[in-house]
Amino acid sequence: MRVSSQGVTVVALLADPDAPTDIAQRIARMLPDRLAEKAGQGRRFDVKVVSEPFTSGTEDPPTLMRRIMDRGSAENWDIVVALTDLPLHSHGRKIVVDLSHEHGLALLSLPSLGGLRLQTRTRRAVEEAVLGLAGPQATGAEGIPRSQPLLGPFAGRLAPVHRGQVGDEETADLRYVVRGPRGYLRVLVGMVRANRPWRLVSGLSKALAAALATGAIATLDSTTWSLSGALSAPRLVIAMVGSVGLMTGWLIVDGELWHRSTEGSPEARQRARLYNTSTVLTVGIGALVCYVGLMVINLVWALFILNDRVFASMTGTPLHATEYLTLSWFVASVATVAGALGSGLESDEAIRAAAYSTREKERRHMLQGDHGDQLVT
């Protein structure tokens, strides 16, 4: 077993900024006790969290493993488990985890764990990785470590997890991957979850202001009353989908979120498709949340301001619950279109946070900044 001179195994959670760091900090509080309990024999563990953009400039797993190995050697850590929110690929497969038993390293791709109960799954995967790397490892005839199944049964409930191919010159000696349509869906959901689309709403303050102002005025307009009453449910649905789609498309174009791969390899094209699909879903969910919020606010505003006698005199229809809901639904579509136009006044920072490719650029800037500071000092 890997153990320091003080009888304590030092485990470093090397996490990319943002979501991986947040998860690492939360699970680090309970890991020492849980690892000691599972390892038994009086073993002790010291868990440290280090947040830095170790994936800057590359998504190549062998390169990342070498970076992790160099980082661990510089700090004299016994075991390093690296967490990233980038989807990693190798030989056309989506990587769940790479392990090096010789060097005590693990590289875990969070999107491959899916989007549900991510913190729990990450904690369990980290526990299994640490215990597998800390314990004795026997090797088979082909040199493949005979460790217990790393991810355990919990990881196979949503998509198949299999051992993947590892190159002879790679630092890793064991790899687990997901594959097939269910594996693709699992990674995609994990990417959207890592993007945290609900954060997009808080970054659209100017767009929401424009939408709320438009909704407040439209609710008082008699022409809007007549139009909402004349539209059938299918047309209201089309208006809703169209307005949400317009806002989604505008945000992606205006924020330059579309990822264009400069490489012509099949894996590069696959990554670009995955990035763009996750971006569309993330921004679309954020726009839909805005739409629902606008509909609720418009409904409350209509309940407060509208007079049933005035409404009936202008439309010839009594003002009942159905009219309130239909009006709020239609006004939300109109207001969302106004919000899409108002989003052009937004800062791109919150919008661009929805795209993996943009966060990769930010990581590169952070790494360059760190090197610049070191040169100055």
C-alpha cells in the first residue's frame, strides 16, 4: 500500500476550476473517515483539494496523465485523483477513468458519470480509485492489474462500463470507458449538468428586464387580449417553441458559443458535435427556465391589474382562469422574443460559461497568467 513516512496516505484531489472544484471540496470533508473505514487495519488518509486548470490546452488523456504525474511528483503526494468536467475520448470511446497503479494516479471525467446524483457518484468513484491504487495490485499475464472493478455496480446502472484499450506507451495501465447510445446520452447529460444551465438565468439581467417590461405592457393591451383568446393551444405551443428557440439561437450566435474544430480527425469532429449539442441543450434549458419565470410573473401581474368588466367589454369574453392562463402564456412568448433582442446588451461572460469550448479558453488564459506571475517573481 502507498503510504507516507508518517503512516498516513496523502491523497490529492486535483480539480479543474468551477464545478469539479466545488464537488471535490464537498466530498473531501467525508473522504478521510470513509477511506479509513473501508481500508481497515488502522490505515489513515489525509485528503487535500488543489484547484487548478490542469486540462488547459489539451484534451489528450496521455498528456493529462503525464501532467498529473509531474504535479504529484513535485508535491510528494502518495495518490493523485484528478477531476475534470471535460469529456475525454480515446480510440472512439468516452473515458470514465484512467488509472496508473505504478504511479498512484487516476483521471476521472465527471460527465461520464451522468447528470444525476453526481456528487454521490463522484465520491464513490474516488473512493474506489483510491482504495484500488493504495492496495496491493497483482498483475496478469498481459500486465493488466487485477484490481477489483473500479466503479462497482452503481456505475453500470445507466450505461455499460467496460475496460478500454490502453496504448503501450501511455502512463495509464487501466482504463474504463462507456460506449453505445446510452453511453453517449449519459455523457451528454453529464456535460449539461456540469454546465449548470440554471446559472444562465442569473446572467441575463438585461434581457429579463426587457422581457418583463414588454410583458407588463403587453398584458395591458387590448389587442393582446384579443389575440390570446383567438389562438388555439397548438398555436400557443408553436409560439412558445419559436420564442424559446429564437432566444437560444440568438444567445449562441451573439455569444459565439458554437464550437468549430480546427482538426479534421473523426475524434475531433465527435468532440465538436458533443460540445455543440451540450451547448444547445444548456442554453435551451436556460431559455426555457426564463420563459416559465416570465409566464408566472405575467400571470401574477394579470391577476393584480386586469378588470373583468373592462376585459369583457373589449373582447366579449368573461375573464376566467382559462383567459388568465392563455393571456400569460401568449405574453410570455412575446416577452421572450423581446428578451432575446435585449440579450445583445448582456455581458458575454455568463452566456459563454454555458460552452465547454469557451471555458477551455478561460483555462488557457488562467494558465498563461500563472506562468506570467512566475516569470515576474
